[in-house]
Amino acid sequence: MVITRLLLVLLLVFLPRAVLAETAVAAGLQSYKFGPGDALKISVYQEPDLSVTAEISQQGYIDMPLLGSIKMTGHTQQSAKEYLEQRLKDGYLVSPSVSITIDSYRPFFIYGEVRNPGSYDYQPDITLEQAIALSGGLLDRASRSAWHIQRGADKATFKAAADTIILPGDVIKIDKSFF
């Protein structure tokens, strides 16, 4: 009886946190905008000839049967789905149902005072501290706090902390320490 109550209390305390964390991750994925280097798998229900797996070009386009070159940069998964369905309705299909999944994300980049600067495969929920570890760690002269991330199409730059979540396409700069 005591164990049952204890389990119930633990469940009530920790379950909401898990649900909120899962909801936050899902919300982040909903707002993710496609960019050059993302590989997408696009399927049209009951139309296998229209399905395609493609990487978004540096110009932001993919090629689709019937539709030709389609600009995908800047679209979220939902907005791209709606856009493709609308394009397919315009003279091709009566009621198309499009499904889009991300096969692979574009890489993130890290440079400056790290052992192995370069591009690295994106992993969901990776933090700046983990990205630094992937790049071999900080050099001796590296700043322990002057870390900057350049993000998005507008290349907005901001100062980042160790627990900042990295997104695909981010460019991370680790500055030198002066002392």
C-alpha cells in the first residue's frame, strides 16, 4: 500500500515534466525550417511515381515529378506539405495527401579555438558543450565563455552558453581568451 502511494506520487511529480519536455521537443520540430543540405523524403499517398528522396540544393530547391523545381528553403514541414498539396491540386490530382520526413539534417559548423574545427552531423538536442566535445575539446588558449553562434537565414549572431541547443546549419565560433 505504501509502495503504491509512493509510486503514484513519483508518477504525478515526474510525468508532467516528461510530457512538457516531449512537447517542447515536438514544438521545436514543428517550427524547424528547411535549408540547403537537408535531405527530405516526400511521399504522395497512392502515387508512388510522385514520391522522391532529395537533398535541398544550395539554391534552396528540390526537383519533383510533374512540378519541376520547388523552393523548399524556409518552409516548415507543415507549410511544405500544404504547399505541395496545393501545387498538386492545380491540375494534377483531385485530393493529394503529401507526407514529408527529414532523412538527414544539414550539418553544423564549429571553428576557432577547438582541436578539430569543421562540420559535424547534426544530432537532435545537442548542446554547445556537446558540440565542443565532438570537435575534440577546447584548446589551451580558448575562452571559457566567449562563444558565439550564427543562426538562420539572416545570420543573426548571439553569445551562447554551454547548455544552448545547437540547430542544423549553426556556425559556432569559439574565441581566444586574453588571459
